[in-house]
Amino acid sequence: MSAVAHEQPITGSPTQADILLESFLSLHSPEGFRAELIEGEIIVAPPPDGDHEDHINHLLKQVIRLSRTDMSVSGGKGLRLVSGGLCPKNHVIPDATFAPEELRLFRGAPSWMEPDGVAMVAEVTSAKPDQDRITKRHCYARAGIPLYLLIDREKSQVSLFGKPHREEYTEAHLAAFGEPLAIPAPFAFDLDTKPFL
């Protein structure tokens, strides 16, 4: 009688998603560049152009001045989004992240924080607009972030997505540049989009 060798599966082996996440977290981007892990792809983006920053500036000023709820804002806060679907363990840095000031959400937060308590994230389209229009929209909805504001420079419009359900927002409101866009509570003001023209 002969003995038959049985191969035992190696337990505790890292998955491809684990290896990708470890590589991403150890990545050292060139100075001024920003790295994000979105739907299993590492995206390294160059510094934004002046128009991109001008749009963010006008958005921030209006939120600070007009929002009915006092808001804290971060322009470089890393968010760790909910894994699932095509997003293994996503790490995204929105152009702007808003949370009610009373939560003091950013104080003492790690470099990559959970999105709990975030009221809205905002993006301005750049070199890969479909990342902002489609991919990030699905990821932000999956994370349960209540509002996603997209300033789409190529389409000359602002989109506000709300009421996340699973991997999509169930409401979308659009305004061409120059038209007002109502942002609901806790912000509760009309965004003036004329500065984006």
C-alpha cells in the first residue's frame, strides 16, 4: 500500500486585493501628486490646474458663508470607503469633504478615516472625468455619503447626487453653469454656479 500525498492549501495567504492595498499604502507619490485606490486601480494624479482650484475656491467660500449648518471642510482628507463590488478596499481623497463643525470629525482622525459623519464630498473633473462621473459616484454611494457634488468642467454643469442606496444615488439634480443649484439640509442654500463660467 502506498501513501498518497495531499497538497494542503496555504492558509493566510494574501489575496490580490490585500497585495494591491499594501502596495498602495506603501506608495510614495512624487511631490505634489496624489494617489488614490479606486475600484482596484491605483490612480496617481498630478497637481490640479488653476481653473480646478478656482472652482473649488468658489464652492468652499459659498459653503462657509451660506450653509445653514456650520461646516468643517478638508481639501485633502483621505477616506477609506466601504469594500465590496469592484472596490476591494478603496482609499480616495475627494477635492473637498464637508462635515458639520459640531462633530469635529477631522480632529484626531487618521490619515485614512471612515466616512461616517461626512455630509458631502465634492469633485471637480480633471484629466479622467469618468472617474469622477461614474466610478467615484458609485463608491461614494456605496459608502453611504449623503451628498456628492460634481463640478463637471467639460459638460459645463454641476450635478448633485443624493439619497444613496447600495452602489448608486437615487436622486440627481443638474444645473448648467450660470444656473442656481439647491443644496439640501444640512446645507440648505442655493449654490451660485455663475463663478464656474
